[in-house]
Amino acid sequence: MAAIVLAALLAMHFLPKLTVCGTELRQVNMLSDLIPSADDTTSVVVRPTAETLLANDTRYKDFEPYRPKGVTLIDDYSNDGVGGMNHFYSQLLNRQQLDRPVRIAYFCDSFTEGDILTCDLRQMLQDRYGGTGIGWVDCTKGTNGFRPTIELNSVGFTEFIFKSDGFNKDLQGINQRYFLAGREASVTLNATTYRKGTSTWQNAYFYFFAPTGVNIAAYANGEQDETEAFAEAKGVQQMTVSGNMTSCGFKIVGGGVGARYYGVALESNKGVILDNLNLRGTMGWSLNDVPFDTFKGFAEKRPYDLIIVHYGVNAASDQADKLHYNNYISRMKRVIAKLRAAYPEASILVMSVGDRDQRTANGIETVKAVEHLSAYQNQMAADCKVAYFNLFKAMGGRNSMKTLVDKGMANKDYTHLKFDGGKFLADKMMQAILAGEENYKRKVKAGIIK
């Protein structure tokens, strides 16, 4: 009987991952105390902080950086060059001279689903630098059905998303989705009062690709604004409606054979806009499948000043070895290179994975892989000469997700935030941005940056 039980328990190790009510169960591993842990196989070069690098550069010999107490600073490995944070800080300080708002693209997984975290970071930025509008909105609710920052109604659009049946990666937009439209398909967006910046906007942009042409009617505040006939094209197209709006909509009224539709962006004339471009279940490297010409087409229509790359929830696993992480980082480096090529002036910020906890024999503890992956992400940012923000450290380090769960600020899967938890982390990020902006201004004053 003992032999049968032991054999059954050993066999259970090979069961696929099981989830009950959204909570992933721990894997059965009878030999866990005998098998070397990930600590033995995932060693990574510890990168110096950006401040340490500056201390070794003679240009910064007399420079005194701003180090506010309790703030996790952004490490910028660009040596004040292209790809680092300086472009973003410069755009913030010169935002009134721009003919558009300062734009941020926030690429993430389910961590920001429903506009969690991003809605508060957006509002904090708009409170300081101005602006209204919530940025990017897909053509259907999809997995963001509980998003409180916009009321969205759509008819006749069919979503094709990464990993879904029939998905063609060559047709996707930068949101890693595309939508096909039936007869007289329409999308209508109504403002909410969830946050101050969600209640109005001045410009609505509808993005699509119609290789044989299409006729689209636009609506503003419940009234038809115009109908525009778009000729056949070879790239990303855009329809614009302007004016003070609390609602808008777009309707396909003719043509559109072979057309695909991407989404709508709502924004102000000035200030700051943050696009939440999240995709549930991705490790991040799926961005490599977005055609480069699509990235370039969006870059021309909708340039970004800061691109945040925030993944890792789906890549961190205690069963992963060094080969897994090296492969992951190699693929993500190609993502960074692709984004830099499409948006050559933009600042790029790699956001580390946040804390993720699990049940152990000692209670709720941090998944070891989180610390390993965040170190690899740090190394990746340094190798790519872009910026890095250690979100794991900023949120409190080990077991910090448990603390948020205990406070009712995160879900009991010990992985995903609630809106209060998102606001908590958004504040940590905002403090880091403000500290970075202050150091940028000090460098300009000292003549280090021209």
C-alpha cells in the first residue's frame, strides 16, 4: 500500500497545472528537498545601479544626484543617451511647445487588466502635467469588461487576439489584437467619473487598415460629426474627431472589404496620455510577432515618448532553470530592439516583475523565481542600454504581495492587484519619475546634458 501511494504521489508531479476559482494550485513534488533549487541554477550577473556607474564617470565628478528618502529610483543605463529616460523628461518639461500630448505606451500582461495601476499612474501624471482622456481603448470590451475608466458599447466587431482560434499574427496591431467588422459595425465610448481625467477628452482617433477603402461615420456627444471615405491604403489609417467630448463613436457604413480595425484613442490636446496596452497570459515576447511595418505605421500616427515594458508574471516559475531565463531574456531583447527601431527617440523603461507569493510549508512566501527574474530583467535593461525600475523592490520586496492581500489591496491569488493596490504601486512609480525628472533638471543646469 505504501509503495502504491508513493508511486501515485510521484506521478502527480507530472500533472498539468491546476487552477481552482482563479487560484493556481501548487505542484506536487515529493522530491523537492532532494532536487537542487532554482537558486543553484539561475545565477545572474548583478548589475551596478545607474548611480554607481555615474560615480565612475568623470562628467559627474561634481554632480550631486537627488535621492529622496524611501524612493526606489529608476536606473538609467543609457549613459544619458538615446533609449534612456532623458527624452521623456525633456518632453515633460517642454510639453506646452508640443502640438500633441506627451504619450506613454504601457505594455503589460494581466497585471494592468481593467486599467488597474495604469488608471492611477495616468491620473497622477495628468494632475501634475495636465491632460485628460484615457488613451487607448479596444473595439470590444474583451478581457477588460470590468474597466471603470470608460463605458464601451460595440456591435458587429469580432475580436481576434493572441492565442485565440483563427488569429493571424500578421494582421495584429500594437495592442496584439485586431477586429473584423460585420455590416454597420459600431463602437461607442462614454465618459465616466471614475477619475478626474476620465470625464472628458478633446480628440478621438480611430485606427484601422482598409486595403480596399472604407466609409466611416463619426459621432461626437451623440450627434453625427462627419462621414469620411477612406481610399485604399497600404498601412495604418486614422480617423479623427475633435472637440470637447464626453462621448464619441465610429460606425462602418460602407466598403471595408478586407479591412481590420484596431481601436480608439481618447486624449487631450496637451498634457500627458498613457495607453494601457495589456494582454492577458503573455510573457512579453509575443510583441516580436507584431509586424515591424505595423509598429512603424503607428509610430507615424501615434508617436510615443516613453515606452514601458512590464512583463514577468507568466514567466516566473520555480521550475525554471538558467536556460529558461536566458531564452526569455534573449527573446525580450529582440522586443526592446524592435521598439527602439520603430520609436528611435523614445525613452524605454523595463519594469521588473512585481512580487508574487504562494503557499508553502512556512506559510505565504514570495515565489523564488520572482527575485531571479527581476535580476535577469535588470541585466537585460543594462545590456540594452535602457532604463530599469525594480517594482519588486519598490512594492516592499519579499512577501509584499501578502501584505497587500492582508490589507485588501490585492487578490488572494497573491499575484494580481485590486485598484487600491494599483494606486499604491502607481504612487511608487510616480515618485520615481519625479525624482528622475529632478535629476534631469540638475544635469541640465550643470551642463552635463545639453
